[in-house]
Amino acid sequence: MLGFFLISCSGGEGSGDGGTTTGTAAAAPSIIRMAVTTDPDGLDPHATASASTFQVTSNIYETLVTVDEQGVIIPDLAESWTVSEDGLVLTFTLREGATFSNGLACDAQAVKASFERLLSQGVRSQDYSGISGIDVIDERTISFTFSELNVSALTLFAYPWAAVVDANAQDLRTNPVGTGPYMLSSWVPQQELVLTANPSYTGERHVDTVEFIMMPDMTSQVTALRGGQVDIILVTGDLVGQFEGDDAWSILAAPGNGLQLMAMNNASPALSDVRVRQAINHAVDKDALIEGVWWGYGEPIGSHFPVVLSEYVDTNGLYPYNPDRARELLAEAGYADGITLEMYLPRNYQEYVNAGLVIADYLKAVGINVSVQIVEWATWLSDIYNGRGYDLTVVGHTGRLDAYSLLSRYRSSSAENYLNYSDPAFDALLDEYSVTVDEVRRTEIAHEMQQRLAEAVPGLYIQDPIQIYVTPSSLKGFKVFPINIFAFNEVYFSQE
Amino acid sequence: MRRRGNPSLFIGLILTLLVASLGIIGVLHSPYDPEAMNLMQRFNGPSLEHPFGTDHFGRDMLSRVMMASGTALSSALVSVTLGALAGIALGTLAALAPRWLSTLVMRLVDALMAFPTILLALMAAAIFGRGLLPSVLAVCISMVPSFSRLTQAMVMEGRERLSIKAARAYGAPAWRIVIFHMFPPVLTRLVTQFTSAIGGAVLLESSLSFLGLGVQPPSASLGMMLSEARAYLLTYPWQVLPSGITLLVLVLGLNLLGDGLGSLLTRRSADGL
Amino acid sequence: MFRQLLRRILAAFIVMFLVSLATFAALEVVPGNAAIVSLGTEGNVEQLAALEAQLGLDRPLGERLFDYYSGLIRFDWGTSSYYGQPVWTLISQRLAVTFPLALASVLLALLIAITLGTVAAVRKGGVVDIISRSLVQLASAMPSFWLSLLLLVLFSSVLRLVPMGGYVSPAEDFGAYLNSIVLPLSVLVVGETGPLLRLVRSSMLEAIGEDWYTAAQVKGLRKGRVIVSYALRSALTAPLTSAGTQLAKLLGGTAIVESVFALPGMGRLFLTAVEMRDLQLVQGIVIFVSFFVVLMNLVTDIVLRLVNPALEPDGGGL
């Protein structure tokens, strides 16, 4: 019985190969299949904060403006924009003939309705609470008035959660209606999500169908790519060797806009002492950690700031790997006999778990006994992130486009300040940054904030991860952006 | 019937002792610290220094397997013992109690059977916190139904036996009847069930820890070692062997031991009659 | 008989109700809820409260329970908070994957068990008996997840005969479908065959030992005929009912195999639902699966009672 299946299987696979590999004289395949680990958390961009959603929805909806690979703001639904002299009013001119996939026109009125929806029921509505008025000037012109100066206001309109949706459509979670290049064709959870060309979209688009194939396991993704069942996968460092040196594959390794850190609870007794936090930083060999867990695919950081942002300043090297110095600092802080700290790690993120275990091993060497508990993601969010009941934890954050929204979680009063970091001088810098129009001064402040964090080390800042995508080398135009979006309309297969 | 040796008992005993002694040696003296990492020595194949090789953190796999086998055996023993006691108590109650109560008990047992073990383990972890205890409890609770069903059936069967009817006629109290007249003949089957349940418990515990419930790292468990090895299936496929083979040998040994013990005891009691 | 049946059915519903109440309790006890998961690391207290209100998570437990059960009575299984799709749609999608797999594995296992078990019983102590019993021991000691990994290494990584996971629906490409389920199917068959084979062998031995079998042989009927048409028929009750129960359990119980082979089945859906604290979906799956487990238990009891009318219903007073 088994034999029969195997024979019929290999036959099936062979014919499958013929259909998917390029090189035949026929037209290039008109489908791109990307392997992803999880389903999106619904397809309503206003109703979630999940990166897995935005990677899909950024192809269904458009934002007023968007970013290029360097994070520079470029037109999207709006073809141009102006900022008033006092910086309080942003006026956008919409692209002519923009139409939702249900055939309705996407005029200024529709954009207004979409932002009103975002403001009233979006999970990110807080970020947009500075908007005091939305005015429709004419069919293609809309202006947003802010109650106070916010120098990074324009970037607010580029994030995928500010996508323009048809506010009158029902149940966007499963029936998305946008103006983007694609629209939803079918979605079978844990299996596949298929997008087809949106006929009302007139911009650049090379491929008519985009499939997201759910494959939780990285090893299955690799074999699926080799077998021609998918075209784009995101791999971990250990698997790069499987493709290196083979012309059939192209490897795209670029620092993403994100950062990974071991957060410390600055309110817990031992960790409120800066010397203990410094000792922890001295105790860990960051390069070995990155090599051990990420196979070297990461840029070490010394502060809460990804290297890809223009305001980044290198703060590495303040606390080099030095176990003796770590023991000294612990003794100075009164912990010569050692301490026990609780570390919680999110189970769904194997690399954070691995990093935590490696760090725990380093800390043991300097007399810090770490008791590790691996918890489910939901538990982690509830008890650690929201409940702040922990000493140490390893986690990652997705990047933002400007220093203010990235660093505002370190404000003493911030509800997102799960590290319980408190520094009045830092709070003052944040305030100053948000109202400084002069770019040189703003960069200075951003540097100063990074420096303060790097010195006070509220966490052990590990790295800006390098994302490694592997595709067949015939696939072109796939780009990695500093925010969680993909632009599949720019992807195509070359005919060489 | 031809009288033959009892190869199941013999082989089962040897296999079980093999793994058990690994676990015991591990407690007394493991070759390396099973939790100590050495990032320079990752994925080393088997060698004289590391007979089972090293894992993705450069930890000695033999030491980890030793630690894990000890945990697997002892936690299975504890959870099956507790589960069996609870199951026997419930089963006896169901057999002897008034009809409404016994129906209630048996339906509760049914519900327990239908309730997903994973949820059970998560719930236990939420209530009792970290470590081995929640998974021991979850395994223990999932052992209850089979023991209570068996006990109930046997006690009801036994109730009809002559000696017991006689004891009742003489006015012996219920507890006396249960302890002196009902249990001895039942014991054989319970012992058999107990031994084979331990194999099942080891498997269940390892599959829970394969899913990440149970023993917490850096401590080792066989299921966890397998789930760690899974990430390197393409690059270092042999990583799944040390823990997997140990698990197979242990469960095989325990099952054979259970079978062997079962046939030994039934033969004894058959001879005795 | 009819009243008894009615009582058993009532009891079955009570069991399901108990299981689903326990599920509610479990999700109340376990930290985190759907709103927290949805917001992830970018949320704050106000957003959380708003989303909880939107999902109805801020209402008292009693009210939510009432809503859920009154919906269930109208066959409204609710909507998954994570996928935003009706729970029933999701369950039926999974059933299309899990049910054929479970059914095929139980049927194959039954076929192997009956063939080998009968031969083993008739030729007790013979080669087939010894080999099949050793295989049974090996199979029932084999951890399914380890076997899955070994098969993946061998057939996917080394021989590259089948993909390393993923699922193709049979409607799309039947060859690729077989390709995607052959390994998980084998793992399930290995797991199912052991207990069934034991059962077939022991009940065959019992049947052969009975007087009428000897009588039939004395009368000179052909041995093969006696075995197939008499002994096997009476010996098959136990293995068949047990296969039914195993099938019911498989509908919800292949989580590990499904997640190793990346099959979009019921078990993986359940794991994700628990992870995402998707109460409606967890409830739906638990109730659905426990319905089948309870149903199969009921059928087993009835069949056994029909075969052996001497058995008393459980729980007669002392």
C-alpha cells in the first residue's frame, strides 16, 4: 500500500515541477506564492496591530503616502501633498480616478470616512488623536488639521494601519475593500490566502495572482521552495547554506526595521540599580549571542534604535563583554552572593527563547541565577507586557519611521512602558523632539535619547535583525521595506 | 498450554533498567553539566568526549538524555500512581454508591475522557505555575478514566461472586468486603494495567513537552529535545536520534514489562485456583 | 431498551455540557484573551479596553455563557474572533482534511489488524504471530512525533520523494494530495494498528477456544471457512467498536501529526485557537469532537449489549 502511494507520488511531483519552473518558452508564470508562518489577524487594517495582517493588506489597500526601501515618503493614493507653514495642516491631493475594488469612487469624502472610522474604532486611534479636523476641499483634495505641532505627522499617513478602506463596506475582516493592486479571492485559514488583480487598479502590476501559503515550519518552507511549490520564503541563518552558491536562487539579506532586546523590569528591586543592569550587559558576549542564535545575521545595537533609520547613532561598545567587571559591579551593588531573577520567554518565538537561554547561561557565569519560564504568547502579553510581572524577558519590536513613535514607550507615564523605565530628562527630550522643526536639532535630540538609553541600559539591546528572503533567481522586483509591507505589484519573473 | 519462559518480562526488564540506570547515573554523576552551553562546540557529531554528540547550544546530549530519562520515568511513576489511586477510588464509588451518584461519577469520568489533554495541561500550568507539576497533573488526570472504568467493571463483576455474597449475608461491613474480598482478585489486573499505563504516561508527557508544555528549559525532557531537534531537520537530521531512541526503548521496555507481568500474574493466579 | 437508550442519550448531552463548561473555565483561568493577542506589543490600556468591549469580553461570564448556549441551541456556533469567519465554516473546512485521513487510517489499520490478527491467532506461536506481536510492541512504543520526524528526514530530506509538509486539496490535484498525506497517514496507521491487532488476536483466540468451533471442526467443515464465516464474525465485535472510538478520537486528536506535517486539520486549528484565546472556536471544536467521542461510546455500549444481553447497565445499586 505504502509503495503504491510513493510511486504515484513521485509521478505527481514530477509533473508539478514542469508546470512551475521557468525556462519554457511560454509566458512567465502569472502567480507569486509566498510562504508565511501564520494567517493574518483578519484583513481589516484598522482592527489589528498584527504584522501578518499588514503584509497582506498592504497589497489590498493603499495609504495616502507610502515609503521606499530607505524609508523616504513617496506618493501612494495621494499624488502630492503640502504642509502649512505652522506645520499644523497637511493637505493631500488624491490620484485621479482612484476606485475601490467594489467599483465605488475613492474621493476625498471616502478618505475622510475612512479616517473617521480609524479615529472612532481603530485599535491605533490613540496615535491619531492629534488630528482635530478633517476637511474635504474638493473631490480630490483633503486636509488634516492637527491640534499641536507633530513633526512626524506625515509618517502617520504611511503606516499600513492608516490604510484607506471603504468605510461603508461590511465586515472588512473577511471582505476587504480597498484601492490597492489586488483584492481578496479566497482565504482558507491555515492553508492559503489568494489575492487576484483588482480590475479598477491602473498602476504598476506584473502578476495577476498572489498566494500566501501558510506553512508554520521553516524546514517545510525550504523544501517547498526547492520543490517549486512556493516562490518566496523568509529563512533563518542556519538555512542560508542550503541555497548559497547556487545560481538558481537569489538571497536577499537586508537589515529590517526592527530590534530585539532583553527587556528588564526597571521597577524590580535588583534591576532598579543601574549597576546590576550594567553588570548584565557586561556579562553577555553579544557577538557570540548573535552568532549562536541568529547565525550572525544581525547588527548589534546598543540602544533602542534600528540601524536602518537615518537618526541612528552607534552606541555599541559602552559595556563590552567583561565577566570580571560584571562581578565587580554586582558586588558593588551588594549582590556579591548572587541574585535570582525570573525570566519569561514567549514560546511562539523560538529565537527569543533560544536567546533567553543563552543569556541565562552567560548570567549564571557571573552569579546571576536565572529561572526560566516559557509561556504562551497570549500569557506573555497578558502577564508580562500588560501586567509587567517579570524580571527579564526577550522580545522584538517592529520599527517605526521616526524616533518619537519608536522611543515614546520609554516615557515614564507611557502605557506601553513595560520596562518601567523612568527618567525625567528623557521625558523632556521626547517632548522637545516632537515640537522641533529644525532637522539638525531634531537629529541631535534623537542621538541624545539613544545615548541616554545606552548608558542607563533599561534592557540588554541585542540586535537589529537581518531578514533573509530566498527566491528563485528569475523572480525580480521583490523589496524589503522599513515597515511591515510588501509590494507584490512590483514583483515579476524575468524571461532570461 | 505449553509452559514457556516469559521473554516479554525479561526483555522489558532489561530495556527499562537500561534507561532507568541512565537516569540514575545521570542524577549521581553526569559526564557534563546537562545545562552548560558551549556555543563553539555546536552540532558536534558523536565522539569519545560526547558519545551522543552536542546540540544546538553545544550541550552534551548524553548528559541531557540522562537527565531527561530520569525525569520521564519518575514523573510517569508519580502521575500514574496518583491517577490510579484516584481512578480506583472513583471506580469503587461508582460501583457501590446509589444509582444516581454512580451515574454522575461515571458521566464525569466520560467528560474527563472527552476533555482535551492540552487544555488540561494549560489550565494546570495557569493554576500551578511553572515546571513539572502541571504536566504531571495533566497526565495524572488523563489516567483516571481507564482506572475507574476498570475498577468499576471488576467490582461489579466481583459483587456477584459467591464469597462476597456470603460475607454480605453474614453482615460484614461494606469497607471490609471491599478490602478483604473484592480487591485481592482485582489486584492482578490493576497491576497489569498500572505497568502498561506507565508506558502511556511517558509517551503522553513527552508529547506534551514536544508541544512546549511541561518541563521548562534549560532542564531537559525527551519531548522537548525532539522539538528542539526538529528545527534542524534539514541541516543536522541526526539530532532527533538520541532522545528519540531513548524514548522508544523506554516505552518499549515498560510495555513489554507490563505484558510480561500480566501473563506472569494471570498464570500464577490461574495456578493458584 | 428504549428507555435506557433515551437515558444514555440524555447522559451524553450532560457529558458534552460538562466538557464545554470545563472549557469555558479553562479559558477563564488561562491568562490572556483575544483582545490582548490582537493588540500584541503595540497596545495600551485604553485600546485594550476598547477592543475588549468590541469583542464583548467585558461582559459578565454568566451573560456570555447564556449567549453562547442559546446560540448553540439554534445551531449558531458563533464567529471566530481570530479568523473572523463562522466557527462552523472553519470546522467543516478542517473536517475535509481530517476526516478522510482519520477514516483511511482506521480502515487501513483494521485491514492489517484483521489479516495479521487472524493468522496470528490461528497459528498461535507461529512466525506470523511472533513477528506481528513484535511489530505491535514496537508500534505502540513508537512516539508518533518521532516517527513523523524520522519519516520526514528519510522521505523528504534524503530521498526527496514527498514534500516536507503542506497540503494540497484533492480537488486541486489528486496526485499531489496523496503526496501530501502519505506520510501522516502512515504515522497514524502505525499508531492505530497496534491496539486493534491485539484485540483481534485475543478475541479470535477466545472464539477458537469455544465449543462450537471444535464442533464445527469435528463435523469436518473446512478450516478456512469456519474461521472466516464463524470465528471471525463473532470475534470482530470488539475490534470494530474499538475502531469506531479511535476514529472519533482521531477527529480531534491528531494535533501533533498535523502540526509536524503542516496539515490544515482540526488538531492544528485547535492549537491555534487556544493560542489565540479564540473562545468561540475552542468551544466549537471541543463540543464537536466530544460529541463524536460520546456518540461512539454510546454506539459501542449499545452494540456490546446487543451482542451480550447479560451485561447490566452501569451503575446498578448494591
